[in-house]
Amino acid sequence: MNSKTKLKQEIDKLPDDLIEEIYQYLKLIKSKKPNKALLKTYHLEGKFDNLNIRAEAYE
């Protein structure tokens, strides 16, 4: 028996008033988007900040 089947059986045993709460919880879980880690940037105002690195590499 897999987890999905077990979950369905447990939901069938619940009283009707709790079913709506379970449904709201499932909607909440599905709507959550994974948080992407923000990349930190530093502006040090050095000589390489506005430099085209690709062009400089081939000179």
C-alpha cells in the first residue's frame, strides 16, 4: 500500500467538518513556490566594474 492510498483512507475516516480544513491546507501547500536564493552583488567601484572582460581577455 502506498502513501497516496493510505492518505485517501485516512481522509475517508475524518468527519465532514475537517475535510474543508484539509482541502484548504492542500491548496496552501500547492500554492507555495520555492524561494530562490538571491545572489548578492557588490559594487566596489573598482577598475574592473565597467570592464568588458571578454574583450579584454582576447587582447
